[in-house]
Amino acid sequence: MTIGRVAVLAILGVFAALSSTRAAEPITQSADGSIRLSGGIGLLDLKAHEFVYDGASKLSQLDWESRAVTLYTVSVGADLDPDWTLQASLRYGDGGDGGMTDYDWIEPFNNGTSKDGWSDRSIHPDTRLKYYIDGDVSLARSVYRTDTATLGLTGGFRYTDVRWDAYGGSYIYSVLSPRDSIGNFDDDERGVSYRQRIPVFFTGITGAATVDRFGFSGSAKVGLTPGINDIDYHWIRDLRFDDRMNPAPVALLSAEVTYALTGEAGLYLGASFENVFRKRGDVQMRDRVIGDSAFFENEAGASFRSIAVSFGVKGAF
């Protein structure tokens, strides 16, 4: 099920029956409202790509994906004064449906480097998200304020750590001629694991407005990661690849709509998007059995994307 379809079902469910699934719902706040604690649940889609190059030629591409991951969120906000706000949040993802496809372009059996020109391909429908952890801290300053709207500038730091394990699946390899070897892996055999760690420094704008019972808020941020650090375990071949990517740009977007039922409670729908653009980097390959290693400069690549939808009831106490 795609995240877009989930969002439509979520909206219908919330407005029809005040769904018990709660997302970004404030649990409590201080007496004057200057300190707020919130927690919630939502859904998350994840995609990551890893690449292997030989100069300008692409040798390998692994596409990792998880859909409809259950996302848990906790956050705290503090108004330092009327114009300054400190915000911190932590998100954890678990479960969902996953998959990984591994493409190779090995001469002389490949036909270019297009997706259809691969020489070897393996498909792993049983790809499990071991964990997704994301945390950020930011400081925002209001630069424009009216009775019904605010506009501010923000900056901060974000860190993401995600890992998948791919089990079983099927393969088509080129041994003596193109795509002449077809078979399956054992269902319980772990083939490949992949982990990305992504530090990001960001800045951007935030805004909020109210119209009658509706509240609207959102943010648009741009950032820079010093580089995706990833680890790739190929268990069958007993190889480990440690990659360090070059600095890459990052885009961060979020939006929220709230409908107030009372002065203390309302219906909520929110969404967020993160994209870490593809960059190349260096790779250290190690044989896990005999300990030999080799270093390859600028022959790895990686990118990452996440889309989250949260929904439920929002309240203040």
C-alpha cells in the first residue's frame, strides 16, 4: 500500500470516527504553555540507493525500500522568550513491507547501464527494516507575528540511522552467456545488510496561521550532510564494505493541518519529506574471513529519501 493511499484512508478514518491512532498529540504542557511535550504515531515510507562505480561506469546498484512503516514520535518544545523557540524530536520506525533489488552490469554480458541492460539481478521481497531512528534539535526565531499568523527562521541538526536485512529471494546471473543461470536463495538465508548514518545541518523558514477553526503550519529547510556513512555486509561472500560519501545537499519539507473541535482538542493531519541527494565517495572492502582489505577511491555512491504521514487527535492540557 502506498503512502498516498494510506493518507487518504487516514483522513477518512479520522474525520469519520476520531480514530484512536494518535499522531503528534501533545501529552502535556506547562501551566503557561511555554514547555510542551508531545508524542504520536504515523506511517513512513523509506528508500535508499547504493552504487558501485568503476570510473564513470556504474557496476552495481542496490535499491532498498520499506513501505507503511509504523512511526513513533516524541518531541519537546520550549519558548525561551516570545520570539525564540527550542524544539527537539525523536522518531523511531518499525515493521512495514520491504524489498531490495540488486542490479549488476558486468561485461561482456551487460547491455549498457540502463535498468533493463543488467547482466545479473537478484530480487529480495523479504527485506526487513531492522530499525529507523531519526532525531533533530532546532532553534527558531519569529520574524513576523500577528494575531493569526507567524513567520520565522530556524536552524539545527538532524541525525538519521537506518538498517535493512535482505533474506532469501531469487536471482538471474550471467555465467557463460547473458542471464543463463536462474535460481532461488534459501528463504532463511540472509544475503545482504545495509546501514546508512546521515548527519545533517539545516536552516530554513517556518510559518503558521489560523483561519476560523483551521490551523495551518509548515516548514521548508535546506541542509548539508558532511556525507552519508554506510556499511554493506554481503554475508554469502563474507565481505564488508564501509563507504564514506562526499558532502551532499538535503531538502526537508513539512506541513500540518489542524481542525479545532474545542479549545483544547482537534483533528490533525501532517506530512513530512526528506531527500538526501546522491553523491559519490570512497569505499573500504574487507574480507571477513581472512581479513584482507582494499581501498577504492570515489567508487561508491548513496542517496536516501523518506516520506511520513501522521494523523489522529491533537489536544492540550
